Amino acid sequence: MLPTHRPPTHPGEVLQEEFLKPLEISQSELARHLGCDAKDINRIIKGHVGLSAAMAWRLADVFRTSPEFWMNLQNNYTLWKQRPRRRFSPLVKAG
């Protein structure tokens, strides 16, 4: 369920605050380990870009999480950002 009073946490913030900082790993070190550009990691952490499925798999491998963990963070954030201003009434009746 999406929070209604605040935006969901971007996966980049989770990456920085829950993984890189506690493990004392720099963005550059992570990028080297993953074989990608440090700018890519920085863009994710700053929330400028979202996670791809491929990056979710990479992060899952190196941090011993699941790709679903990362994709759920991304999906919740994306859904919140794309929430329509106008809600539509259902076409079918409940029950």
C-alpha cells in the first residue's frame, strides 16, 4: 500500500542510507564492483533516475537481498509519482 501523507522512499535513498553508509562503501567502489559508471550510481542515489530490473539484480547479488526488494521500492515510488490527480469511478459494481 502506498503512503498517502508522504512520498515513498526512493530506492536510491535506501541504497545510500541502509547499505552504502553502514557498510562504509563509496559510490565509486560500488560502481567499480558492479562494472558501471559512478555517475549511474550517483543518479540513482540522488533520485534522478529509477532502478532498472538489471540493476535490481546486481544490487540483490552484492547486498544479498532480492531483486523484488529493489523493484518494489522502485514500483512504489513510480506509482506514487504517476498517481493521477483525477480519480475515476468504477465501471463495475462491487459485490
